[in-house]
Amino acid sequence: QHSQSIHAMFAHVPGLKVVMPSTPYDAKGLMIAAIKDNNPVIFIDERWLYNETGFVPEELYSVPIGKAAIRKEGKDITIIASSFLSNQAVKAALLLDKRGIDAEVIDLRSIKPIDETTIVESVTKTGRLLVVDGGWRSFGVSAEIAATISEKAFDKLKLPIKRLALPDIPAPMSRPLENKYYLSYNDIFIEAQKLLET
């Protein structure tokens, strides 16, 4: 897949599971879970994560497919992301803390199946949702999550859902264009602030 964000295309296919780890620990755990699973599992590793380091046990262990991780607890806003952008969301949340905004960060880890229970419980608590996706905005993971919350926790929302995703254009090749195209913690920080100021 390289620079193209095609995880939503795989997730659209019935019978496929799709996982996107954000940490070295989850990468090994989800890979083992994928191998053990009797269903076909698409394992997507994000190239922006190749320099990440972290503790990984030598023994075999698995991370459950379909179970999100709460990377930071909070009460003011829920930020949902996956893969590299989960780490960026945590960085943004730490900046938001300095502004007095207590953000909860959910790392999906698995985009199919999506952990609906965890995301609904978080939005029920915070009443505000920012969905961050490393794919294109149209017909993507952010739209699926927004639809899920609209169906299952609409009455808990204090404000309309915000989505942050890639623009609907092909991935560029030059560094200046890439800096404009791809999302970072600063984009998440700015969008979350705007949502809280509404």
C-alpha cells in the first residue's frame, strides 16, 4: 500500500479483519493474534512508525483483535485514531492539557471489527468527539465511526462530531507537499481546540 491509505477498502470487504497497531508491543501481539485467527486478517503497518521503539516481551502473547486501547483518559473530549495518528493524538492531548482541556484518546488498534463499546462509552462520558483517520475523508473509517456514534449515542453529544482525515487527492511525493497533506499532532491539537471553543 505504501503511501496510499487503503485500510478502509479492506475493511469494507465482508469476512476480512483489519488491524493497525501503533506500538511495538501491539505490533507483535496483533501479529500473533492474526496468525492464530481462523479468519483472514489484514495487518497494516504504518511507515511513519518504523522508528518507534518500545518494550516487547520475548514470550508469545496476543493482543485481542477488535479491542481498542484507551491511551489517555479524559473527560472533556474523545479523540479516536489508529496507528501512527494514535501516537500523534496522545501528543496533542498533552498539549491540550496545558490549555486546561482534558482529552481522552482511544487507539482503535483494530478497524474491523471496531470496538463500538469502548467508543460509545467514551463519547457518552465526554459528549464531544473528534475522529482522526490516516485515510481519505470520503467513505472512510472516520465516517463509519461518526455513523456509529450518531446511531448509538446521538443523544449524548453536546456538539456535532468533527472529522479530521486526508484530503481527497492522491498522495504527493515532494516533502513540502507531504507536510501539507499528512496529519500531525498539531492538526489534532488545533481541531480539538476549535471543537471545545464552539
